[in-house]
Amino acid sequence: YILPFLDAAERKAGKKLKIMLSAWSPPAFMKTNSSRTHGGRLRPEYRKRWAQYLCRYIEEFQKGGYTVERISIQNEPKAVQTWDSCLYTAKEEREFLKDFLYPALKEHGLSQVEVFIWDHNKERLYERAVETIDAETEEMVAGAAFHWYSGDHFEALDLFRKRFPGKKLILSESCLEFCKYDKAMEDANAARLGHDMIGNLNHGMQAFYDWNLLLDSKGGPNHVGNYCDAPFLFDVETGKLKERRILRYYWHFAHFIKPGAVRIAHTRYTEELDVTAWKNPDQTIVCIMMNRFDHEKNCNLRVEGQIAKIKIPAHSIASIVMEDVSEIQK
């Protein structure tokens, strides 16, 4: 399913897409619990072989003509799941990277592939990074990947950015599981993701991936019944594709903030508006505002002494693009 979908995405984009790979479990025989599921750990005697396996994983995508930009060492290394999972302590992740994975990547001529640690919830990102990144591993780690499932924890991103200013921060997973969020509450669910996106952007996030992009009308298929929302749900019986509310919210972040944009300072008069502001390489400035509440919010957008009066309807998101800021500055 993955490769045809990726091919279709590249055709639609009209270009090669840079992708990130993430391992969820080594083969069962390499693990302490002899199972791909329910946690378990990588057996020490298989660490070298698993590193070679991951290189093969990257190389097979490359042989197919795909551009692998980055990889995470392990998805959710602190979670015992009913689906594919594997546990790593910070010490284990650091040792595997330093002594096995990084040397294997160099051996295979894959040193250009960025390696990301953690790939799990935000609240433990900083402490994981402190335990993993040191003088020996600093050059091996491109950055940290994180998920949103344990709440805001935007301060963890601030701590990481201050301690490791040269490292990247990437949101690698943030799906809406129907076991936690009511499928019928499209507006509220989209606002939850929008709030998280804006908070992450304001505290150091540099890129994001959605997971998943397309599911069936149930929010699957899923072999353990963990159904989720997605930007698109496809009804296999009627053959109809339905756009979900979160698609329109994601569109603002993916469409108006261009690659290479730089976050710029802003202030706001109320916490009832989520706001982020960016300057694009073409010098346009984009300000994204989101109102998660039941009443319309009025605001004055002030730039270089010029003021625009704006109304943000209840339960909505809006992007304001300013193209003549240089003229204002003159």
C-alpha cells in the first residue's frame, strides 16, 4: 500500500518528495520477547544485524527512486503497544546509535541520511536528548522527533532548543484516535491539532508529518481496532472520498508557511486566540490565527504602525498574508 500511495503523491506534487522512515519493531527473533508486538527489547547480540537491516531498509527505498532524507531510530521507544513496538532506554538508544547504526550508515554510504532520536511524546523529549546527545554522539544526531499525545508540553521544546540550538525539532506523529476523540466532533478535533501545531511552531518546531493521510470510513484498516481520523476518509462501499475538517486546518500551515521561512515575534491580547507569525523567503509575512471558542473574536493586527481590524469567527482558522511589508517599512 505504501509505495503506490507515495508514487501517487509524487505525481500530484510534480516532484520527488523527501521522506522520513521510522522503524516500529525489529523481527521477532531479534527481540527479548520473541514478538514484534507488546514491547520487548532488541537483543544485544542482534544490534549489528539490526543496524545492517535498517541500512537495507533505506537502500531499498533508494533503489525504487525515492529520496530518503531522514530516519528515526525507533518509534515510541518507551511504549509497550499491542502493535509493533520495541523498548529502548536512553542508554540503549545511545549505544545502538554510536556503536552500530552510525558506523553502518557510514559503511553503506548513507551518512547524509539524518538520524533522529526519541520519536515519542513531548514531555520527556528534553531529558531523553540530554541523556543521548553528548560529545561522542553530537555529530550523529540531526535532531529529535516528537509526538503530541501527552498534551501541550511546549516548554520541553524550549528546553531542547536552548540546550541544543543546532539540532532540528520535528513533529513526526499527531493522529486523532477515535478511542480518545469522538469522530463526530470534527471542529473540536481540528482545533486540538491546530492548537498543537501553532504551539509547536512557536516553540521551535521546524517541520511536521501527518499520520495518517488517508483511511477508510471507519478510520482503518487497523489490525488492533485503533481507528483514527485523517485528512481524507474513503468509503470503500460507495467509492466516495470525504475531506475531514483537519485537512483545511493543516492546509494553512502547509500552504502559507513556505520552506525556509523564519518565525518572527508577535504578541497577543488574549489566550483565546492561537497565533503564529512567519517571514517567508519571498519576504511575505504570514500570520495564522485560530479561534477555538464559541464566540467571534475581534482583533487589531498591527505591523510597523499600520493597523488592520480583523474578525475571527468562532471555531475557525485564518491566514493573513502581507505582501507589501517592505513598503510599510519605508
